[in-house]
Amino acid sequence: MTSATEMYTAAADQGKSAVESTVGAWRQGTHQLAEQAGQFTGQLPKMDFNEPVQRYFEFVQKTVDVQRELAFRWADLVGQLTSAMVEQAESARSLMVEQADRAADLATEQAGQLREVAHEQADVVEEQKAEAEKAARKAARDEEKANQAKAREQYEGLTKAELSEHLAERGLPKSGNVDELIERLVEDDNSK
């Protein structure tokens, strides 16, 4: 069972890593495209957007340093646009970043769901294995009962006196009821 669970978990983890890597590359490409679009605005008057960008990134995790650099470049370029162009460029940039983030979140969520499904399938395999073991134990008990009944058949029609005679020949005790005598003979047969 452990090997099946590990197999499903490893496959799910590899799938999740592949999705996260692909999403990261796609996100970086999207940001680079946004940067290239901003290079066309180099001739307009410059406006300083560094302070709002700085405040924004104070709330963002430190692991997004690459995005911070891109945002500073974007802010410098956007600062050169006219008012109307600034609004449109900012809206397009925000939409691109938002869409990239949504796609990344969705892919990560789906990878997590895939991992959960793998765990569920491993649990099903475990349950099936347990059921198979239970059925095998029941079959063994049933077979043992059948063998016991078959071993008793040869003695079932005998009288207590006949059974005692067989026991005496084997040097076994002759006391007890008919069932006990038969059981003693069967045990002696099985021990040979």
C-alpha cells in the first residue's frame, strides 16, 4: 500500500511542479511583453510613479523581486504618457498581471486537486487490498471447515464403542461424548 500511495503522491507532486514551472514561465513572458509595450512611450513627459509603486510592493512578498523591477520600469515608462494614455496603459498592465495571476492560481489549484485525487485513488487501492485480504482469510477459514467436516465423515456413522476401539488402538483416551471422541480421532489423523 505504501508503494501505491508514494507512487500516486510522487506523480501528483511532479505534475504540480511542472504546472508551477510552466505558469512561472508564462507569467514572466507576460510581464516582458508588458515591458516591451511600454518602450514606445519614451518621448512623452515624465511623471514620477516610484512612490506609489514602492508603497504597493511593501505589501507584496519579498519573493517577487523580479516583478518589482518590472513594475519600476513600467512605472518610469508610464510616467511619460499623457493622462489618457496613462489610464489605458495602467489598465492594460493591470489586466495582464491579473489574468496571469488568475491563470497561475487556477493551475496551482488544479495541481492540488490532482494530488488529492491521487491520494483518494491510493486509499481506494488500500481498501481493495484490505477487502482482498479479508476475502482470502474467509476462504481459508471456509476451506479449513470443509476439510474438518470431510475428516469427520469417516467416523460419523460409528458408535461410541467403535470409536472407543479406534482410540484404544492408537493409545488415546476413550472418555467423552461421541463428538469429543471423533474430534480426538480427527486431531490424531491430522497430526500424522
